[in-house]
Amino acid sequence: EHEGLAQALNLIKDVIVQVDAQVSLYEKESRLRDIASKMEPKSLGKIKDGRVFRKEDLSQGRRKLLYEGMVNWKAAS
């Protein structure tokens, strides 16, 4: 009986970890959509390798929010 309870406890812990991971993923996706909605429609920027980053790049579903923090954007003059 003790082994069964220990196994059940481990399974419950695994479920909690998976639920937490899914909630975190959903919150990051929601925050990314929120950030994209606040960007100007025509905003774009060039990345070091020459590619262009546009607002649409955030909303295509291929991007993930890995880190959220302040960004200092320097415009070329």
C-alpha cells in the first residue's frame, strides 16, 4: 500500500510540473501577442546579419518569448 501511495504521489507531482509548464507557455504566448499588438504596424528593424525584423514576425506563431526585459534600441543616423 505504501508503494502505491508513493507512486501516486510521484505521478501527481509529474502532472503538476506539466501543468505549470503549460501555464507558463500559455502566459508567454499571451505576453508575446500583447507585445506584438502594441507595436506600430509599419515598424521594422535590421538585424546584424542583414535580415529585417517586422511586427508580423512576432504573430506568425514561429516565435517564442524566451526573456522579457528592457531593450535599448539605437537608430542608425
